[in-house]
Amino acid sequence: MIVSFRHKAVEEIFRTGKSRKINSEHWAKIKQMLDFLNIMPSEYVITEMVQWAPHRLHGKNNSGQDINQHWALKVSANYRLTYFFTEDGNVVLVDYIDYH
């Protein structure tokens, strides 16, 4: 289950299906990813979602925060949905970032 969001517009898509702050071409895919993460939170299941190119992140983000053990799903060529699994299997810190 998704417990927290880092990106307010992603939370808005989760709750309403759209957000004026994110490219409208990404809404449907992000909503599908969020619905999946909310129902089936497991890093083992996520690795089976090949079309979303799931992968673990390493190192630090642009703000200098540790992102080891965070995951990313491919929304588009440049954009990723990132998140972290808690020990109890919940999904937290869901974010939308531009890789390039």
C-alpha cells in the first residue's frame, strides 16, 4: 500500500487521475503504476513488470539524500516514478523525477 508521497502532483494523480503540474501524456501510465504499487507492493513482483523497466537506485539524489534501495519505474524516456519499500512492505516517498 502507498503510504506517502514526495511529489504532490503524483499524489494528485493517485487521488483524481490527473494533475495540471505533470505532462498530461504521462497521467494514465503514472496512474496505472500507482494503482499497481498500491495493490501489489513487493519488490519481487515489481521486477516482473518489464515494460516499466524497474531498477534499484544507488548513491545520492540531486539534494544529497541517500537513495540506496529506492526503486524507479520508467514513465517516459526522461521521467521516472521513484519510491521505497518499508520493512513491512508499504510504499513510501513516491516521486516523479527527470533523469536528464
